[in-house]
Amino acid sequence: MRHLISPMDLSVEEIDRLLTLADRIIDDPKAYAHKCEGKKLATLFYEPSTRTRLSFEAAMLELGGSVLGFSSADSSSASKGETVADTARVVSCYADIIAIRHPKEGAATVAASKASIPVINAGDGGHHHPTQTLTDLMTIHRLKDRFDHLTLGLCGDLKFGRTVHSLIKAMCRYEGVRFILVSPPELRVPDYIRDDLVSGGFDFQEVERLEDAIGEMDVLYMTRVQRERFFNEEDYVRLRDSYILDTEKMKLAKEDMIVLHPLPRVNEIAVEVDDDPRAAYFKQVLFGKYIRMALIMTLLEVE
């Protein structure tokens, strides 16, 4: 039995197999419409989510399976004091696979240690969000057709953004990748990420102005400044509008650059950018469903 708690739980070869399976699903979805018939996915979401929860549920339904679960801690026995460990044990009696999102780092690890069915981490605090990383990789794979020798720009909240941390770690496994980290000083990547880049000898630079570096990027990964990760409203308000991608900035970018965003968007990407053919964040949502279909099939060993 396998779990997916961190993107690093998967080898490069395993990621390649998932991407290949997702490609096959895209090419012939009818061939996979009954692969998980009779199987149940439990979505245990202790904090709000739209894309991730619905993406998992849509993935399982399109595979012919069914879904059950809850969308907030208030609507679960957590409101009565039940632990994540006990919930995982109980839900293992009802379902065949679990997707869990929790505001506390390490919650998915606890669930996996007690569950008797596969557990997928759908986001644990500011720690990991491995299926978003798979979604990001799937999008780059489909639109750039490679991972090596790319210049990847990451912009916005690089301190609290779990999607940023996971994507950097995943892309560090490919050859010739260069990182451009764009953020205000208060939201720079944590020291452990910077230390990994330095110790690994990776080519990276930190800049404060997106305009100064956007022209060098093959992929631009935008992020929102997350209110829920701040300890006080004053700091959030001061930093929330630090970076806004608009058509003027897009004029400085390569013609084949792609713009990604884990969503939800607040105002860090102007709506006017949506019509630019380089805006790929809604395609990214669709690719996320397909890669989750591939992951569910793989962990349930139905492929």
C-alpha cells in the first residue's frame, strides 16, 4: 500500500509513469470511465477548498467510482474533538482511498500512519501540496514538453506558499533548471529552501521587481499573498498588492512563456491577462483532474 504525502515520495520514473497515464486518459477518456467502479474516495477537508476538493471528486467520478466526505472541520467530528488519527481509522472502514487537507503541517502523515487504505495529502498547512505539484508538472509537460533546461520564475508569496516549496523541490531533480525568485524581502523563500538550492549548486537569483526578470522566464508561477498564513491583518494588507501581473508586464515576456497559478486568484493577475494565449492557469485546472485520475488509479492498483 502506497501513500502520497510529499512530492518527494515519488521518484522521477514514477512521476513519468503518472504523466504518461494522464496523457492516455486525455487521449481516450472513455477507456477509463469504469476503472474505479465500486471504489470510494473519501475527501477529508478540514479547511476550505474549491479546486482541489472538486478536482479529486471529479477525478473519481470520471473513473466510475463514488465519493464521500466533508468540506470543513465544522461539519465533521473534529468539532467534537475527534483526532485526525481516529478519523483516519474510522474512514478506512468506509472508503478505499483518502484525500485529506488540513491546516496543520504533518496532519496527513498522522492520517497515513493510522489508515488502512492509501492516503493522499491534499495540502497540510504551509508544508506540502503534492497533487498541486503534480498538476504543475503535468501542465509544464503538456505545454513545454520538457522539464530540463527551463528558467522557472516564482513570484509573490514564496515564504508561506506550500505550492512554491513543493514545485522547487520537484524541479530540482531535473537538469539545467534555473530559478528566479521574485518577492518582497518579507516573503522570500524559507532558509531551508534557499539552503537546498545553494548546497545543490542550483542556478537561482532573488529579485524584488518582476519587470527586471520576466523576460528571462520560460515559465512564470504566480502566487497570491495568503491572508490565512499571516498572524496579523496589518502585514497582510501591506503586502497583498506587492505584485500584479498585467498586460504591460506581459509585453516584456517571451512569446512562448507560460503563466501558471495554483489559484484562487485575488488580484495578482489582472483579468485582462486571461485572454493572452500564454495564460495557462485555467488549463492547469483541467490537467489537475487528469493527473489526479492517474494517481488514484495507481494507488488503488487498478492500472
